[in-house]
Amino acid sequence: MVGPGCIIQSAPSAGRRGNFEVVVPLRLATGAVELRHFHRDNSYDHLPSELRQRLTMSVYVPWMRGQRVTGERDDVVGPGCIIQSALSTGQHGGFDVVVPLRLQDGSIELRHFFQDNSDAPGPWTRAQFITQSCAGLGGIIQSSFGSAGHGNFEVLVDECRGSVVHYWHPHARVEEVWIRTDRFTILEPYPRFTHRAQKIVQLTGEFDREGWNGTGTPRFAFNRTRSRFGIIGTDLGASFAHRDRLYFAFGDTWRVGHGTPNDDLDAIAFCTDMNADDGLRLTFLPQPPLVPGIAQGAFEVPLDGVSWNGGMYVFFSTDHRRAGIYTLMGRSILARSENNGLDFALLYEVSRYKFINVSTMIVDAHEHGLPGDGPQLVVFGSGRYRSSDVYLAVKPVAKLAEPGGFSFYAGGLSQPYWSRDEEDAVPLFGDGCVGELSVRWNPLLGAWMCLYNADWPADRSSVGGIVMRWAKRPYGPWSKGDLVFSVNDGLGKFMHLPNADHTQEGLGSDRSADLGGMYGPYQIPQYAHYSDDGVRVYFTMSTANPYQVMLMTVVIPTSLR
């Protein structure tokens, strides 16, 4: 035994005492550690009454060695936690365990296993991981929330930066992912960056209400998109170069004459400006980027794109769903346009797992330590919406139009290991709250930069800051992360703080009580340039209220290099 065990008394059958059930980590001859199940039969109904009475009072009743909980390839790094889950009246509840496992690169995940006891106890089944940013222990209960007779599973787990995070899972939907809700504490907050990101202009919408006192007419937004293009509000704005233009892919868009509910169709714009210091002049295409064969409603958006052999290749998310009050993106697909973003054809599905939100670009394999030769499509991905780590995949760009062919980074720095199995993909760094993300190579810094929106403890806004990390190689090692923009940097200025400003926008309803937030920091590396203090970089950033896209800038010290 190499660590503490966990014990419960299982629910008894009629007229019988429940058994004791224990899970305990044991070291194998190979040096790996398994989680093993033991139980003690407390019924003794088959024995004579005199012996049954003596055994009931005895501490020497033998324990029975049960089945191995974890798999042959699993390496247990901490104690498991076991419960007996309730099904419905008259049925034996199954056993459910959460246990930390070491991944190939040394990072730790918390994994769920279960045993079905409805008939005879069967083998333990490996279920989904809860988090791959585990930094300690996990505990599980079954709550009274959820459908009748199938209470949800609730887990608390230690994560990176001294965090305690809550996840839940609908017991009635085994195939559903674990859903992250709140980070209760963070003992090691992200250090605040010396140079804080600043807003340059509001790119979308008709009016920029920052500093407006609520009377008269506020000043115009930079592109006046309502009067010029019929666009009231939108978000995102991932950009990529294509045919001497810089294209921006925007998400769920509100247009003049929208219905109720809004159709949430997306938008694409382009820009030919050579400098971003005073804003970017956008020209929106006259129609949404429609992809036949996929749903394109709310949370079904363009993610990023690349240009190759004259074609525009854009990744989209689709098939979003709801789990309680939480929104989950379903899968990512790749589509191609041969007329500069006006019409698209569906090529193939990319991922339903760890690459649902993606950030991508084309680079040379040898220059960046990647497998293969020549130009490679590099894809950084996150899975569960705002509840994921960041993963890496590559694919020869010559095979871009063909399905499959991805190699997934599975660990190792001096000698990276690549797998064809998406299950083997390991996190690039520990931060299990990632959804929207942007990763780009910045040649002036000689580094890869990653921007994403991170959450705060539960007593703060659900999206609390924009975090920057950097690395010399796409697989790392990645820096620990710096906070380049905090929610408090924007609230009461260009993000709505109730009773403090007039920046809110209605979109057909009164949103004066809705707190603003920000998300979707998408880099625009084409405009980066040297400044007195370092390298000035630019990115778009979405605000929830008003529902618009800002052009932001921050100076990165050259000491990063």
C-alpha cells in the first residue's frame, strides 16, 4: 500500500447489513501503482446464528480482494474516493470512484471509474476525466440535483495555482462531459503584468459609450457597423491573412431587422490597413459565412482560419447543447471557401473532444521542432467550453483538405512524443478553465504567445481576466502566465458596471443590470512592432455588455526573448 484508502458501507439488501467497501492504492512489481477494491461481507446470513453473532462482533472477519479499479496503463498518484450511487427503488446502486492518475508527460488528471452492480458486480469501467489540471485530491458525492432517481455527481478537486474547483456530471447521461462551475479559491493568483492592455477603439457597433453621461448622443464607434453594414453587435474576431487582406471571423451577430430570437448567424470582415495604432477599418462581407450541412445558431461560430493554395480554410464550431444552465460546444469542423469567404463547403469533422475551440496557423516543421517536413498546420485546441486545458496537434498542410491525419502532442520536451490518438494528447500547461484561445508565433519576440480568458474564484465575475503565456516551442515549456487585463480594468469604463456607467446596450431588452465581462482575446501578429519598452502587440477582445469587439494593445518587454 502506498497511500491512504477510502471506505464506505454499501447499501444493504432487505434484512441484511451493508458490506464494507474500500479502495486503496497498491504498488505493483513494475513500480506502477494501481487502485484496488476490497470488500468485507457483513451479512453472514448463511452461517449458524451462534457463529454469525461471534463474527458480527469480531474484527477478524476476512476482507475479500476485489477487482482492479484502474487500467493496466494507469499510474495512480493519490487516494481514490468511492461512493455508492443511487439508482431507483429496488436496484443495487453502482460504485463510483474518482482517482488522480499520472499522464505520460507527468501532469495529473482526475479520472472517474464506475462499477455496475445492477445484476452481479461487473468489471470496473473507465469513464471520462474530470480535469487534467489536477494538483492534489478529489472528492465525490451524489447530490439531489438532476433527474428523478439519478442525482448528479458533484466533485471538488485541487487544481493548479492552489485552486479548489467544483465539477458536476449528470448521472442520467453517462456520455456527457464533466462540467466546470466555480473556482472557490486561488491561492496563487496570476501575477499582474507590468504593462496592462489598453483599449484603442471599439471596432464594432454604431456608438462607443465609454465616458458617455447618458444624455444626448454618444460618440460613434470606429467602424459605425450599424449604419454601414447593418450590424448592431457581434463578438470574437479571430484574424488570418488571405490574398493580401487580413480577414476577421466574427461570432453570433445581431443585425438590423433581427427576429426574436435572433438567428445568431456569423460575420466576416476584411481589412487592408498597414498600421493598427489608431484603429482598423473593417469592410464586412454582404452575407454570413454559411456552411451547408451544419447548425450555425448561438455558440456555433467561426473559430480561426488559414489561407492555402488560394483557398480560405475556416474552422467552425457546431452542435452546441445545454447541460443545466451551462452551454457546451459540440464539435469542430473545417470548411473551405474559394471566393474569399462568401460561400463555404464542408470538408470534414475535426474533433468532439480536445479540439472544439481551436487556434491555428501554418509554420515550417523544422523551424519549430515539429514532426514532418515543410509547412505544417499547427492547431492549438481546447475541449469543454471554458472548462478545458490547451492541447496541440499538427498536420501536413498539403493534406489540409483531407480528413484525419493529425498528430497529437503526447508529452516530452527534449524528445517530443506524437500520437495518432487524440486521447493521448496531454495539456501544454495546467489551467482547466480555457475556452476561447489565441496562439500565434511572434517573430519579433521569437516566441509563441497564448492568450485566453481565465476565470476567478466564485465570488468574482465568471470571466475574470486575460492571461498571457509564452514559449519558444509550440509544445513548451510554457511560462506560468501573467494577467495582462483584469475585468476591473474595463468595468465602469467600456464594460458595463451597473449603476456606474451608461455603456450597456439592450439588443432588444433592458440590460442595465447585466454586469459586463470580456472574452475572446484574438491576436493580430501582423501589426506587432518594436516600441521603446519592448514589442507592441494587438488583439481583439469581446465584451459581454456592450456586446461588441474592442481593439486592444499591450507592450511585451523584449526580455521575454
